[in-house]
Amino acid sequence: MTVPPLLDIDNLVISYDDHGRRRAVVHGVTFAIKAGEVVAVVGESGSGKTTTAQSIIGLLPENGRIDGGAIRLNGTDISGWPQRRFDGLRGVGISLVPQDPGVSLNPVRTIGSQVGEILKIHAARGTPRRAIHSRVIELLDRVGLNHPEMRAGQYPHELSGGMKQRVLIAIAIALRPQLIIADEPTSALDVTVQKRILDLIDDLRAEYGTAVLLVTHDLGIAAERADRVVIVKDGRIEEQGPAAELLAHPRSDYAIQLLSNVPSLARSTPRQTITPIDGTVGGQDAVVVEGLTHVFAGRHLAGPRSPVIDSLSFRIPTGTTHALVGESGSGKTTTIRAIVGLLKPTGGRVLVDGHDVATLRGEALRRFRRTIQLVYQNPFSSLDPRQSIGRMIEEPLLNFEPVAREERARRAETILERVHLPRTILDRRPRALSGGQRQRVAIARALILDPRILILDEAVSALDVTAQAQILALLDELQRDLDLTYLFVSHDLAVVRQISDTVSVLRHGVLMESGPTETIFTHPTSDYTRDLIDAIPGRRPASPISSNRYPTPQILQEASFS
Amino acid sequence: MTRYLIERIGQAVIVLWAAFTVTFILLHVLPGDAILIKFQNPDLGLGPQQIAEIRASYGVDRPLWLQYGHAIGSFLSGDFGYSIQAGVPVSESIRANLPPTLWLTGLGSLLAAVIAMIIAFAASLSPFAWLRALVRSAPALFVSIPTFWLGIALIQIFSFRLRLLPVIGAEGWRGLILPVTTLAIPISAPLAQILVRAIDDVATRPFVAVARAKGATHAWVLWRHVFRNALPPALTVAGVLFGELLGGALITETVFGLNGIGRLTQDAVNNQDAAVLQAVAVLSAVGFVVVNLGVDLLHPLLDPRLARKERVLS
């Protein structure tokens, strides 16, 4: 006698209406979730993982349609249910923890009313307001929000990202559903917050016995949190199995490739240092930051502000990579702006190639701008959608000495070759390119002026792991060929470890520690750095909670990711 | 908050002064004058000498800058001068004509808001795709209907064909139905367009999916989550539409033969009665400034994020 699994997805096919033509995005996906189990669906963008999750809760976009297969919840096929019927299931049987807490709460309604809403929708008629309110407070308290009474009266913008995600989790668990769909629940959060949120989901799951469908692009998270992992690519399952077994012995080519691309899971191969780090003389430093301090002037009569950067000092030897690590609000962006001369710091100075950036004027400033270029985080919004790739790459040249049209085209082609893009994309628009290709265009655009220094502001954070690994390899190659100096700004320590020679760890504008990368990783001196390193997902196998509650295969004990 | 209010009132004063000055200059630059129109009639048998005396009595023979100073002084003390044509103080004509116009414009904007909301909700709640598309095309049709034509068409249909309402001279609410509808329909169109677009935009935000995932129905989510977030852009447009409302009121009053500021303005234009026009222009500017100040003060109530600055300070 077999009990049917809680959720049984059977040969599911989903397509979207794309200007009158149907384009299939999920091709026959089959997997199951048992009661109380955590199953991670791992894939890159466009793999159909989110579409699959949306179909389970009946929230496919309007142009999406289930063409075949079944979604069985406790043995009942819900794939053909009308919306009206789904309304009774959503929130009660299946709930959702969304991707980006910053935009997932209604900005004009209080936290309390948004948590209370799910209770109100499903409550029996005449349930007293007081009962709902006290349950709201209880829930807010349970998900670890301090001062729950006060929080209930606040609006979403008054809470941090991590706190908002806790509120959304409180909503998801309010009616103790059998299944929670967590769609990239932490990808918009800082690493230390990410770890606390995942811990919270783990705890609640153990307490309530709720099953979790964890949709993620991060194999590290899947390795650490899931009982079973399903790897999807282009709408098809590449491989699935118990987390530890799959990660220790992946069979499909794609899973093997994916594993080798995840920085936090890859066996750490320390980067080959280009130049000796210690004992560098001042003259060899491409960038020197000395006692940089910045205080934003308050617009109104608010009292004295605390500085966003407080006497920050570091130096980057020419031809090396320095990483600036910190969570949101740590002053990374302000530091970059001071280095490129877009912001005049209130104190301290920045020397680039020996020149004080703040004193540059006129022609000297123009020449300085050529030597230092920026590559931004989001390759989707930093390229003008209306311009052709060729035009965008050439554009910086127009700002300097006159270059003939043929010469500009020639240089653009040379640069394209450098970043390994085909010449054919010169006439295309950004829309036609993948994320990784767009970031190559952004790098090409930065390189066309022959800069000495590149500032990479979270330049790989928005990319899938595969594209990320390729861009990191490209950056490494360019640095060796062109003798470039990089300032790599990131919140992702695993990536930092791969690419940088030296690291500065920043918190609330204060330098926590600074030094050669391997030293920082192997012997961190500040507690904060230790927290950051501990928070890197994938450093340990699935949590003890799940291994205790379910029979542990031998393989689980063998797997290790240290 | 107080600081913001003082800033805004300061801006309002500047706007009013500018409106006053521009109108004053325009009215003097235009050829023709009210005194000639009224007293040059040969039947009155007035000679140039006497007309010059009348001019002097109205103070229009003095240098322009003196007249300007005098006019500003009397406006500030609440004296809008004399209507040359009617021979009564302008303030008196305005007092008599303002209430019907306030009724017309007040009810007209209310009805416009209701129509816009009905269109916006129907555009997203209607059960069939073709019906939603049909509802969505309504604003484009409404906005292209001229007010005077709509007024005439409504009179044709409801008064002459169906004989439901009297054409002219109806008392009380019955007399207001057609004019208010005439005024409201073209005003409702841009409001509905903005609202439909804003609702479409808000509906794609993740918090709407979260609300659906709680088990809320489509209508519940639309009313409690989407609508309030879609309101601010519509409100801003509503403030700007006040100008359309005044223009529409002028035409409507003329078409339906109603008394009001619109009729007063039209008569004043025909007779080049500068004092009346000056007063009407300033009055419209006051209305515009007050309505838009109200709109700006409403925004923080609709969106708590805009009220944050003050809360942090206090």
C-alpha cells in the first residue's frame, strides 16, 4: 500500500502565447514532493523553474497555459482547476514565499493588515477583529520580528529587506499549509540575512511539518537546504535525486558543469597571484584611497548624520584585483563614486596613478576619465534598448579625439574579438542578447578607451552561474593580456575568492579588515568577516533537521563540501 | 509638513500674481475697448468730449502702470472694479453666477470620476476578453467627442426624441442632468485612460501575486491592493484637468442656456468688459491653485512613503 505523495507533477507541459504563437517552456517535467520534504528545483534563468512553480499555485501569467500532464495534490489533479476553485486552495493548502521582498508587499497598507488579510479571507464569517489581530502579532513574533505590535502598524518601507521577507514568511505559514513554494526566497537579500531567512524556513518546516518547494538558481543553497534536488534546463529535467547523492556524484553533463561553475562548491583553487602583494612601493599603486570619509548633507534640519564612509584606506597595486566586500549600506557605492570623481568626499583623498582625483580640472579630468571605466551590475538595464550594439561600443570614442568612422568600426571589432563576441552582433539590439553576452558588451564598451583601471560594480551578480564563470574567466584573461587593474565590488564572497588578490571588508562605512585574499578567508580576524564566510551557502550539507527526520542514506554522511 | 505647506502657499501666491499680470497686460494689448462698445452707439448721442469724461470716471485714461498698481491694490482689498456693460460691481456678478457653476463643475467632476472608475474596473473585471477590449476603447471615443456636439446630441435624444427631460428652463436637479453629463463625459476619458493604464501596471507587481497567493479573489485584489496604488497618477491628472473642466463649463452653459461664470465670461468677451475678464481669470487661477494644492496634499495620505520625511523629523 502506498500513500500518494503530497505533490505529484506528472509530465507537465506549459506554453506561453508569444504574439499569437505558442512557445513551450516546460516540456514534460515529472517530480514529486512527499509530505514535510524539501525539494529544490535548480536551474538558470529561462529554465522554466519559476513557470513550473507558478502553475502549481495556479498563478501562471495570463498568456501561460498548461498543455499537458497533471499536477496532483494529495492525489487530486488540480491542473485544470478554474481560478475560483484555486482561491480556496491558495493560502490554505499551498502558499508562496516570493522572490523579492522589496516589491512583494503592498506599499500603501500596513504590515498588520497584510498579514491579517490571509486570515480574514479564509476566516469564518464574524470572526472578531481582536482574534485576527492577536494571531497577527503571534505570527510576527514567531518569524522573529522584534516589537511585533509596533511592526504591525508600520508600512513596508519602514522595514529592512530581511524583515519584509520575515513578514512574507509569516503570511505563508499563517494557515499552516501543507506546501510552501519558495521562489528564490533569498536571492535579493544580503548573505548574512539570507542565511537567517533560510534557517527560519528550516525551523518552521520542522515545527509545522510543511513541505517546501525551493526554487533557486543557487546550487549551494540547494545542497545545504534540500532533501532532494531537481536540476532543470530549458524546461526539461536533467537529473534528480537525493541532494547529497546528486551533488557528490552528478551523472548528467549539465549537472557536472553546473557544479563546477558554482564558486562556493568548487574545490577552492586559490587564484594565482599576478604580482607580489606585500612590499609594494607607493609608486606602483594604481589606486590609493587615504582616510576617505563622506557624510551626506541632510536636506532638512535632521541632526548630525553618521558618515557613510569613515576614514577608509586601501591601495590597489597596478595589475592586480582588489575586492571591496560589504552588504547593502556598507558604503561600497559611495566609495566607487569618490574614486571615479563623481562625488567629492568630505574628507580624505583618492589618488589614481598618483593624481589626486578631487583636484583634477579640465583636460586633466578628461584624460583621467579615460583611464578609469565602470562596468555595472545589471546588464539588462545598463544598455540602451534602442541603440545597436556597435553604436554603443563606439560611443565612448566620440567623446574624445575625432576618430574616423572606419577606424571606430575597426576598433569596435577588435574589442569584440577580445571579449569573445561574434562580429555579427554589431547590428543587433541588446534585447537579442543573453545576460552574459550583454555583460560582455558592457565590458567591451568600457575597454574601447584603453583604460588602465576597471571598476566592476557587482558585475557578475545578476548572471547565472554558467555565465558568471565565463565572465570571470574573461576578466582574468583581459587582466593578464592588458595589464588592467580591477576594483571588484561585490557582496558575494565566493566569487571574490576566485578573482581577487586582495580584499577589503566594509561594514557601515568602516573597514573591518583588509589583506591578501587567502589570508582573509583562512584566517579572518574580525567576527563580521567570519559571519560573512559562514553565510556562504553550500559550505555544509543539508541541515541536520531534515537528516534527522528522514532516513539518511549512507551517501549523505560521505558527502562533504568543506 | 508646515514648512512644505508654507513653501507651497508661497508658490501659489507667485502663480496668482503671474496670472493677474499676464491677464492685465493681454487685456490692454488687445484692440477695442468696452467703453467704446457701450457708449459709441449713435442713439445715445454722446460726443467725444463726453466719452472722454466717462473714460476718466473709470480711470482708464491714466498711464498703464498706474492702472496696474491701482488694480492690484483693489484686488487685494477685495474690490474687483465695475462691470462697464452691466454697470454693477464685478464682485456682485460673480457672486450671482458662481453657485450654479460650482454645482455644474462639482457634480460634473464627481460624475467624471465615477465613469472613469466604472470603465477602469470593467476593463479588468469583465468576464470576456472581447468585452474588456471594448471597454478599453471607450475612453478614446469619449475624448474625441467635442463638448458642444455632445450637448446638442444629448438634447436631441433625451429632450426631443425621448421627451424625458425639458430642453431649457428646467428647475433643480432635472435641469442639471444633461449639462452635468455633457461636461463629465469628455473629462472622464483621460481619467479613465490613466486609471486603466495604472491598474494594468500595478497588476503586474509582485505584491499582487502575493495577495492572490493568499487566496484573495480577483475583485478583492483589484479593490484592496491595485486600485489604491493606481490612484496617485489619476489624481495628478485630475488636478491638471481642472482647466478642461472650466473650458467645458463655459461651453456647456452656453449650449444649455444656463447662468454661470461661463456665460458671464462669454458676455464679457463679447463686450470686451476687461474688469469682468480680469476677475474671472484670477478666480480661475485661484481655483486651479487650490485644486492642485489639494491634490498634492492628498498624495501623502494615499501613499505613506511620501509622508516618511516628516515622520522621521518629528
